[in-house]
Amino acid sequence: MKGPLTAALLALLSCICSAQDTGSSPPGISTPASQAKKPNIVFLFSDDAGYADFGFQGSEEMKTPNLDKLAQQGVKFSQAYVTDPTCGPSRAGLMTGRYQQRFGFEENNVPGYMSKNSAADGSEMGVPVEEKTIADYLREQGYASAAYGKWHLGGADKFHPLQRGFDEFYGFRGGARSYFAYDNNAPSALELMERNFGNYSEPEGYLTDALASEAIDFIERKNAEGKPFFVFLSFNAPHTPMEATPEDLAQFPNLTGNRKTVAAMTYALDRAAGRVLDTLRKLGIEQNTLVVYTNDNGGPSDRNASVNLPLSGTKSNHLEGGVRVPFLMKWPGHLKAGTTYSHPVSTLDLLPTFFAAAGGKTEALSNTDGVNLLPYVQGVNESAPHEFLYWKKDTRAAIRAGDWKLIRFPDRPAELYHIGDDEREMVNLADENPTLVRQLFKKLFAWESTLERPRWLLQRKFENYDINRMDHYWPKPSDTQHQHEELLLRPVTGH
């Protein structure tokens, strides 16, 4: 049986459970980036993809040869997390390198769905203008930056990408839209495609392909100018609506319904990513480009037929299937190809990693919560990048400490899982570890005490929907009794 936490880790928790997190980053390592030519940075970002829906994640249904190749040429992170299981908050944390709850962006910002008593609605919901973004930091390092695709960090003009450090933009300000051009009938202005500021222009052809073309054009122009660049290619694929081209659907004759469509949409996503990666190679700048691919949250299996196996859960909840995502990183000459990094990391780490790669001193990032991943992945620092990771939405919350994970619910007692043995979170070990449960509760509350109140909240009914959605994907207790008994008989592993 798993007993209480080991004495060392329990002592650590006891010492810090009442302390506030400083959010400081460890010093970066000295890399050639600070002496040689600054690397270009290409960030490929998908929307609502399933954890298992890629060849490099083991899928035999999906066709993702370009991202599979990226995985072979770079580092695959087996335990990568987002800061929230929904689009807007996840992006807010990623873009600032700070837990988004620190500035009140705790809930998804979806106009028309917010509580009547919420502090703000409509386009005024966004990342506060006082917060610095990845593009702001990279501009200080001499980078040209462009954002393409989904923004979802605020619809008002003050939140526009060109006001947040980016030099160019072609995309839409909201959270979802059609993959085909609107004919003067967009549901809202937030769904219109906008070139830079206020120049609305719908795409020609399928949007996923159009976004890749825009990114390629920017890369070619900046390379000709000899200026380092940062590309944030924020695909809306495979988020709903479920729309694919006939040609892409034909690639999956053995699939049906939304599963066929999501496979076709993911195939287009992979094709678009491949065109961008091929451009880097053709221009001869592949060796001097840091490339990252990841996704914004777990797949909403009930909406787009995505698959998060072997994880339980889905988008909108704090089970592993809601917050763990595929994550790849490639930087030739700096990161060993074909390797896997197994310690938990967060999309909070992207900002300090990009900043350090660009030659910035991470000591200047004391206001962020992420860490520079380069020394960890390169083996210079063999410890885990994070002692704790946190998630919070209203009364729901979770904390990960080592291999332990506590989940706090609004409608039942908290549950405790040992992710190292039980990544599907089937065996609740709270009763066997009451002291650890209490310590993690205290640590979680100490972190919450450093946060701001939410600036807005969705209607209450959506919180109930998320709980029901979680229960639907989580196995019933009767299904796991045997697995519970089996796990309790295993020897205790390292914590």
C-alpha cells in the first residue's frame, strides 16, 4: 500500500505550504545564442487536438508525417501541461509566462456566454495591457514578430496583437470560426479575418493552408532582411466547426462521421506545418531555428471526436486528458534529436525558453512563473523544472507535486492520484494518505492566496456541464475496483 509521502518531501511541503510562490526563474545557461547569430523561433500551435491523435503519440488512424518527423528530429516531452484546460486562459498563461489567474484571466472569455454579474463582457475581456507578452520580450531582443490565426486574448482594439508586441497579424480576434471564407455573414466581428489592424480580408481556400502561406511569406521576407524572427502560427484546427476539404476527407476512407472529419482536419494541420518546416530547410535556416509544436488543451472528444487515450478526461477539466498535451521542440546543434524528456513541463516555460534562446538574461524574468527549459533538456540541470504545477477554475483546482496530483472538486471530496503509476487517474489514494492530502490542500491554498479574483466568469451552468463531462469520460468506481486493489499491492516507487 502506498503510505504517507516520504519524509523528505513531506518536510519540504511542511516548510513551504504557507509560503507564497515568487514566480522566479532559475538562471539560464550560457548558450551560443548569446554570442552567435540569434536563432529564429517558429511556434506551431494547434487548437483542441487530441492527446493521442498524432503518429508520434502512437495513433494508427491519423496521418501526421511532418510532425512525426519533427518528433524524430527533436525532443518529445512526455509530460507537458497547459495552464488551463480551455482555450483563452491557456493562451493567456502561455503568452505571458505567468499563471493567468495572477491577472484575473481565470475563465474562458466567450462573449454571450458570461454571467450577468460578471465584471466584463464582450470585447473588453482580455489580457490586461500591463502584462508583457512573448512578442514584447523578443522585440527587446531585436526580433520581428508575427501572429497568424486564432488570437482569443481579447477582442477590443487595445488587446490587438499589434498592440501586444507583434509587428504583423493575419487572423481573427475570437475563439472559433469557419475554415472557409464568410460571404458577409460572419456570426460576429470577432470571427472575421483581419490583416494587421482593421483591414478585413477573408482567406482564399482552406484557412489552415492559408495561415501557413502567410507564415511562409513572413519568414521569406524577414530572412531576406537578415532579421531574426518569431512566428506564432496559431491554427484553429481541429477546433469546431467540423469542416474539411473533400480531398482531405478522402485520405480516410475507413473512418466515418466526426472521426473522419477530425482526421482530415489534423491531416491539413500537419501539411501546413510541413510546408513551414520545408521553407526553413529550403532557405538554409533550419539549423538556426528553434521550432516548437504544442496544443492549447485536451481534446473535446464529445465535440470533435478527438482521442486523449490513455489519459482520462477531456477539455474543460483537470484530469490529465484535459491539461496534458503533445509537445515537441527542435533546435539543431542545441537539443539532441530523437530524445524524450520525461519531467513535467508547462507552456509557462515557453516565454523564458524563447527569451533565453534569443540571448536574453532570464534573471530579468522574475515576474514570470515559467523556467528556461534549455538547461534541463540539455542535461546541464538534472533536477525537475517544477516542484509544483497548479490549475484553478472557480472552486475546482489541482496541484501536482512530484508524481502526486491532488484534484479538488466542487461536488465531492478531493481525490489523490500517483501519476507515476496511474496516469489514467483511476485509483484514488486520498484515504491512504490523509497527511499528504492535507499538506497539498494547504500548498494549493497558499498559491491561490497570491492570485487576483477573476475578472469575469461564465454562466454557472457551464461549470455543471464541465463536471458532468468529466464524469462521463472518467471510469465508474465499479469499473476500477480490481485495478485499485492491484495498484495498492505494487511496491512504492520514487516520489
